[in-house]
Amino acid sequence: MTKERVTGTFQSASGVREMFGRVAPRYDLLNHLLSFNIDRLWRSTVAREFRDILSRAGARALDLCCGTGDLTLTLHDAGLAQVIGADFCHPMLVLAAGKLARASRRPPVLEADALQLPFPDASFDLITVAFGFRNLADYDAGLREMLRLLRPGGRLGILEFSEVTGVLGPAYRFYFSQILPRLGGLISGDSGAYSYLPASVERFPSPDELAERMRAIGFGGVRYRRLTFGVACLHVGTRTMV
């Protein structure tokens, strides 16, 4: 099993799954609270970026690492495309299924590993990943799997945390590394989970590095845009028409 060093301990894929399962009941509350509700704006930005696909009847979208389904629901509400949510954490999916059951057309969810997804080649017009890509054990393998699943001309959107630079950098890093883990641990009852968050962001590739990885795997039209002073980045790529 692949393992990664995080703040002096080894974090396996099963360990990450169990960690998210423990915080699932408070996950939505903490996302909104710790981001000052800006996470809602970020998800709306993703939907707007891909509105041409989402508004097309017959298009298919996969929201990978969907967690409790917030982005899945946002994509579903943005148009006519069929949206499917997938995640490897069962407690998260239980919450997602309950949330999505209230939506029209009820987007389905399934439990699956992002590195080995149970879909044939060229199954989707759009794949999104919001704040889950950095948790993959192998980034390049994940990108290859997403490329495999996209139809020619299909698009990928990765929304991830990034390092804030410039004048706001020191203040944000203090909040992210000192305040957020303590507050998140206090509310969730799991201090390890919210210590993992800044550590996982710290080891994550820079926006330029991730863009280069995407190009090397075979994505075209690769670009990214910084959101909210660089707290998050939306990375976009397209499967070339071959």
C-alpha cells in the first residue's frame, strides 16, 4: 500500500479514508466555517467554468472525490448534464446520497478508488475534483485515469488549495497552520484530521508544477486561475481530439 509522510507520521490510503470517515458528520459545517463560506463561491466558479458542458442535454460529468456531494449538487443544478459522484469514503457517500436525494433527477453516487474507476474508456465529457486530488496516493496515476475516462474534447477541472503569496501570505499561513487545525480539531473532535490539511497542502505541487504534470500526461489547453488571493486554484485541461 502506498504511504506518504505527513507531519512526521505515515499516512496510508486507508488511513486517509478512515480519517475522513471520522470527520464526516461535521465536514460540511467545518468547510463553511473555516473558509468563511467562500467554499460556496469556489464551487459556483467551477460550475460557471464548465457551464457549456453542464447545460448540454446528454452530457455526462463525474465529480470525483465528491465527499458529501456539495460540488456534485452544484454541477447538477447548473444544467442538464447527468452528474455522477464518486468517493472512496463510505460515511461521506452516505451523507452525499441523503443530500442528493432531494435534487431533481437524483444524481447517483458510488464508492470507488480514484486510481481504478469502474467505467469504460471515454465515458465522460467532464471530470471535476474539488479538494480531493491532493489526497491521491499517486498524482500522475490519477491524471492518467481521468484522461482515460474523458471523451475527446472532454475537460478536467481540479479545484485545490494553494500557497498564498504576497503581502497576505504570512497572515494566511499563520491562520492555516496554527488557527485552522486547532479550531477544526476542537469542533470535529479529531485534531489529526485538521493537522493533516495544512501538511497535505504544503507537500502539494505548485500550480505551475501541477500544470506541467497535466501536460506531460497528455492534457491540452492546460491553464489555471487563482481564486481568493491564491487560497485556491482551479486547474483546467482538455483531452485532445484524437
